[in-house]
Amino acid sequence: MRHLESLRLIEAAARAGSIRKAADDMNITASALVRRINRFEEEFGSEVFERLPSGVRLNPAGELVLHHYRATLSDLARVRGQVADLAGERRGHVSIACSQALLPWFLPRQIASYRNQHPGVTFSVNVRDRARAERELATYSSDLALVFEPVYLVDFQVIATIPQAICAVMRADHPLARGTELRLRDCLDAPHIAPSSSYGVRHLLDFAARKGSRRVAPVVETESFELIRHYVIHEQVIGFQIPIGLSGLDDPRLVLRRISERDLPPGSLILGQMRGRTLPVASARFAMQLAAALEAEGAVQFSRADEPEAEDSQRLVGHDRKTARKGIA
């Protein structure tokens, strides 16, 4: 325990890449930080930093030390949660890295539901693309990740997964709004707005477009799905989104249409944690709640009160999804 403060300072220096900047961040002098790091290295028996002209960088030994520090903090959080459970009051902190699509409706509802039962638990929600979300699990920056089409899955232990078809979002008076199912070629031949290449939706679009001898060439490219939903109101363009990010949409100016699975098979929205890690109590229980909610979400159809045969006035097309529960730590 006595080394935890030194390790916290080492992590700050590694994050900043500079002793001076880390000292400013930690509100101590640079000389005091250097002394703490030197004392730790002397007691540890090995240097943990490479000293560079531009600053400092962890060496392999330092990477191992920092991993140990983060694992130790995780274990301490788990024990604190267990102790709080003994007293009958759940406490703790849950950090989750998630795709943007989860922000408008799904995740706020789940967090509020959990905190209604356990008000002593706090949350951090980190909006990340799929690659960065996986890195956050590996560095203990996030306990859980809920992302669409993860990249590597090397250290990613799957807890639950739900298929998500790609939907087209457009203005109600768009020429393509009259059909109930779209072909991808029609969407790409029209002006369109698309997410950047770091997102799973774009990855699936690019892959399917290449198979169909077309390409995704957006008039606007963005990292914001919120911008996509709003931009299509102002210009006759096609946007792209997954259903879970549209479940609370109630705007008569917009319509959603499923893109044919003949052109674009569904992707996977996956909830996971770092492989082999024992989560703190609060995070583990929240993961169980999310898994159950995803399973329920798989049975939901996105529809409005309009009759199915009234295609001209229909604003939202039903979309069936099934959930495959993969297991939970």
C-alpha cells in the first residue's frame, strides 16, 4: 500500500510523457516528482522510464509495473465493494466505454435504473470508437465495453451480444422513403452522410460496398451519429445508424429504413470485459443488468402506430433482432 502514491505519480508521468507536465497535473514540484520516481526505482531495483530529450516513456519494466498498479486498484475496488455489500449497501464505481449509439436512450435508462436501486454507485461513461474501447479494457481505464463490431477481441471476454442491422435514416419526403427495405446500391448512389472509418457502421458499409463494386463517398463524414440524425433533416441525404441508437426517435420529419441483408448483413453489438479480470461487485452486477437488457432489446420492434399498409405515411419500419447470450464473468 505504501507504494500506491508513488505508482500514481508514475502513471501520471507516463500519461503526460513529461515530468514537468505531470508535476503540474499532480500539483507538486518537478523536483519532488523526480525524487519520488528515483526512490521507487531504487527500491524496486530497476528503472521504469526511458529518459528522452523530449520527456519520459515507460520501458518494458515500467509497463509491467503500471499494469500491476492498475490491477491492484481494480482488486481494491472489488474488495471495497464486497465490504460494502456486507453492510447491506452497495457502493463502488462503474466505468464503461461505449459506442455513441448507446448514449441517447439505452445507456441512460440502464444507469438510472441501476442507481435507483443502488444510489451509492457512481458511473463514468467514456464515448469511444471500437478500437479505443478495447484498449481501455486492457489498461483498466474502463471496466466494461459496449461497442459495435469490436476490432481485435484478443483480450475481450464477451458477456452478451445482439445483432444489429444497418438502417438508413432520411427525411420523410426523400424519394427512397417510400419503400420498406432498401438496397445498398440505392443508398450509395444517392448523396449520403456517413460515420468515419474508425466506427463499426462504416466498416460494414465499406466492406459491403466493395463487394457490390461501389464505394462509400459521403458528402459529409463525421464522428458524430447525433450530427447524422440531425443533418438529414436539412439536406436530402441518406444517413446510417444501428437500431439501438434510434429506439427513442420520435420525429415525424424522419423515416428509418432497413437496408437489405442481401447487401449488408447485420453486425454485432457486444458487451464485454477484459479477459481473465474479476470485476468489482458493482461493475459485475451492472454487467448482468446490461446483458439482460440487451436480451430484452432483441425482442423489440421499432414501429409506430401507423398501419403497415399505409406506406406513404409510415415513418418507422419494424426490425426484428435476436440476442445471443455469450456468457458473463
